[in-house]
Amino acid sequence: MQPNTASRPDISPRHIIIGAGMAGLLAGIRLLERGETDFTIYEKGDAVGGTWRDNTYPGLTCDVPAHSYTYSFAPNPDWSAYFAPGPEIRAYFERIARAHGLHDHIRFGAEVARCEWTGQDWRVVDAKGHQDRADVVIAATGVLHHPKYPDIPGLADFSGACFHSARWDHTVPLDGKRIGVIGNGSTGVQIVSALASRAARLVQFQRTPQWIMPVPDIRYTDEDRRAFHDDPMRIEAVRSGPEAQARRARFTSAIIDAESTELAEIQGIVERNLEDSVTDPVLRAKLRPDYRAACKRMVFSPGYYTEVQRPSVFVVTGSIARIEADGVRLQDGIFHSLDILVLATGFHADRFVRPAQVLGEQGIDLDTVWRTDPTAYYAVAIPHFPNFFLINGPTGPVGNFSLIDIAEKQWDYIAQLVDLIRCGEAHAVAPTDAALAAYERRRREAARRTVFATGCDSWYLGATGEPQVWPWSYAHFAEAMAHPRLDDYALAGP
């Protein structure tokens, strides 16, 4: 069954969008494009941009090619590099929001505290007590926006500057300082790469080494940018040309099949990168992971191995015993004196719309539904939570493809479900319990064959230890998002 919207009465449901990051802005723009203006975007921060507003650390760079990390309807010929730096990405989203007049629809400093389905609509209350209503709620809160702080004794005793990478304190001078970085995921690698030449001494406290995929440090010249301006097909070639399609197909095949030749090829690339780039055998051993490539989120870097070999940079693999006023003491007693301590320790990736309380039919609490692991039917909708849709929700392909491409396809899917309300076919739309259960059975079975299930600890894994991600191909994702299976949805009458 597909939506029948041939004859559509003049019904315009009110929307509330939670979050003014990449996905929330997309939702607002798509509504405006169809002439719908009755919506509000609730944003807990003071500006748009989401993770690109919150993360401002030195070295911040997108690990997706810049021309692929743009909305399909808003290409940007002015990127300065193949992998765009964070400030440019934030500026891009700010520019897009202004160009589409989205600020007229955004309530800044308004964190949503509660959403409750009344049987007729959603009642939404923000943290300041402001109340609102909506026929449709779009949770575009993202995945990585609740910083995770390490549980290390004495952390509060450190007398120098100490902050999470997503809460960078730009008033703190960095040049010539003794800097410690706890963590070595993508963020830690980028920070170390950026500060290695600036710090008098830089200590990276590494719990688990990472495989590093080498990438070229391509900077676009004025001539390149003029060419992108003059011929938009050059941008499209970067986004979806043969090379881009081949790269996506190779990576997708690698992660969904741990025994694939594509994964073996990637494994060979990262192993050669380590062997050929790091000359010191002791350091090389420290940096060599004991798990398969891509089991954790792949780290892309053009220069980490070069920077980490500077005489002033030290990779420490011993366990931290405690933080003291002047530095970090390891379990073996070795003490590292520091002026600055950076916590590149990641995020709570299972929060999504939480900590907002979300109550569905008969008062069912989303926290109860997600008490083990968050899940949603095709990462978009949840049984008993009518007209409540997620963009980049749980079990989606967050580690597989460009998040903007994912969000655009998910919005197209959601819009078709909302069309049922617009055309008067239904008042409330939610997937059935049976549909979610069947989806989860298929997904879990496929997830066990992915590289994410090959024996490493990562934020892709849920409380049960199973991967909580999309385990199929890009083509399957695109096909699933093209048309909702209405047989899997419960439709309450108008």
C-alpha cells in the first residue's frame, strides 16, 4: 500500500521540530518549500548548527567530502578544502538558515523537556515552562550532542584548564603549554594533529588504538572554486560521480560483510599506512589495534602519524590512576605534569531525543520502551508514538553514509506519512508492534554479520553488545526510504 494523496483537502498540520542542527534545518526548509509555515523549531542552544555549533576544537574537520556534506538543493562551490574545516560547515548552515528565513520559526534557548500525546495532538513543554501543541513532532536532535565525561578519580582537582572537546574554552592559550588529551577517536586524533606543533609537550592518553585511513589533504584553490561556480556538474561529480559511487560501494560492502574482499582491502590499506608511516617500532606497536579495521568508526587523517612522531608528543597507553592538581598519574606511578587537560571522551550516543520525557499512547514512556536499547522502525518511527518521527534516529546508518544524504531520504519518507494526515486519510500514524519486531529480527540477524560485531568496543554497540546500526547496503536504504510500507503502520481515522 502507498499513500493515496490524489485529492487533498486543505489540511495543514502544525509541526514542532526539535533541534536546529543539520536535520532540523532540513525539515524546516522542506516544509517551507511546500508552502507550510505553521511550524516551530525548538533549539536548546543560542544558534543553529547543532554539533558544528558545539564543537569548535582546533583541527575540527568533517570526515566526509565537503561537497557530499551539503544539502542536495544547496551546493557550495566555495569550500576551501576537500574535507571542510568545522567553522566553514557551521557558516554554511548559518547561511542556509538565513537564506530560507528559518530564524522566524526558531525558538533559541528552548530545550524541550516534555512531549505528550493527548490522543488528538502533541503537547510540548520546554525547560522554561513554555507550552505548545503540534499535530506532528520531528525529533531532529542528532546523535552526538550529550558529552560523555570520564569517571576518573580526582578530575575535579585539576588546577589547570580542563574541558570536554565539545565545550572548548577558547580563552585558554595553547602555544607553549603542556597539554594532555584523553581519548583518541576522530576528535582526539584531530586535536593532537592540530596541537602537536603548538604545545611544548603534548601527551595523548590512549585507551584503545585506532586504525587510521590515509586521506589526501586537498586544498581548493581560487581556480578550483571558480570552476565549481562555473560548472555545477563538477560538484555533482564529487558528490555522486563514478569515483564517489565506487568509494561508497566499497565501504558499504566492507562494513556489512566482515568476510568481504572489500574489508580485506581496507585492512591492507590501514596496515600499510601504519607500517610505512611510523618508523619507531615501539610507537608503532602502541598505535597498532588488535581489532578489524572499521569495527570502530573509521578515523580519517592526512597527518596524524606524522604529528604524533614529533619529539614533543607522547602516546601513553598505561591506565590512569587519578587526576591530581598538576597533572595525571598512571597506575604504574608515572606522573605527567600538565597545564591543560582536554577530554576527547566522546558522547552518550544512545540519548537521541532524551532527556526530554516523551509520552505516547496511554501514557507509555519512551524511556520505558528504550530501557534496554533505543530502537525505531527503520530508524524513523516508534509504535504507540503517533505522528512522532525521528531523523537520524536509532538503528540508522550513522556510521555508513553521509548524514545529510540519510536525513534527506528519511525526510522524504516521513513526508509521505504526514501526507496521510494532510489528505485526511488518517489522524494518527505509527508503526505496529509486529512491524518493529520483524524489522528488529531482520536487522539484528544482519548486524551480526557486520564488521561492527567482530569484537571491538564501540559506540555502535548497544547494552546487549549487539550493533545498533543499519546493517544493509545503501541501495537497500534508499529503496526502503523511497516508499513507506503502509501495511506496517496503524492508521487512526481522521
